[in-house]
Amino acid sequence: MLQEEDKEKSAAASKDPEFAEPMEDVPVELNFIDPTEAYFQAVRYYLINLLDGESFNVGDLADAIITQVKVGTLVVNEGETPEDKNVLAFASILPLAIHGKRESLKSICKYCVSKASDALSAEEAASFRKIVETKKLGVLINERYCTFRYIGG
């Protein structure tokens, strides 16, 4: 739900002559590729604000994602070399049985348990914590490039 200020900005933007004309389509060819070291910095960039600004080892998590090629992909624009391609999105599942000893995954689990404790009853939060501690689950991490601002009515 938009805040009142956002609604006012959206209403003003919709009356702006620049936005009155239909926007031109820009064709983009996308590829789904396996994560590699060449995309480490791009993946790391997307992860910086993952835990709502809480401090965690971003480089460690980026490393886990780019080395986890069994379940994960990067969405990049068409280009001949890695330098010509931009990472537009990625998704990966990091099994805790494999990556659970990484500091970054410990931070994510701690963050999730904390949020669950705030939102659930004590019994439900304890049950969730036990599930996380078994390490018989994976953490789905996905991010995307936000390219369009909301102009609504």
C-alpha cells in the first residue's frame, strides 16, 4: 500500500507531460546462466540490503551463491563476454546441510528466527527454531534489479 506522499508523487507524475506519451518498448534479450566468479561483484551488490540493513558477511553469501550451481541461476542481458553482461536478477537455494557453517547463513538463520519470534506465538517460534536447527532445509535467496517506478491511479 502506498503512503499518502507516494500517492501524491504518483498523481503528479501521471500529469507530467513527459509521462503522458506512451513509452517506447526497448527490446532486451535475456539469458539464464549458471553463476560464476565473473559475477561475484554483481551478486554481492544485490545482497547488501538483504537483512534490512543488519550487518552480515555479504561477500561470504555472494561466494556461496556463485559456487552453488546445482540449484541457482543468473538472469543477464545478452552480451559476448561477462563484462558485456549485466546481472538483472538471480535465484539460488542454499542447503543448510552444505552451507550452514558459513557465517552469512548463520546470520540469515538468526535473523529469520528473530523475526519469527516477534511475529509468532512462543510455541510456534520454538517450533520454527527447531526446524532451522535441524539444517534439513534450504534458504531461497532471490533478488532483481528494480527498473520501473510505480505510476498508478
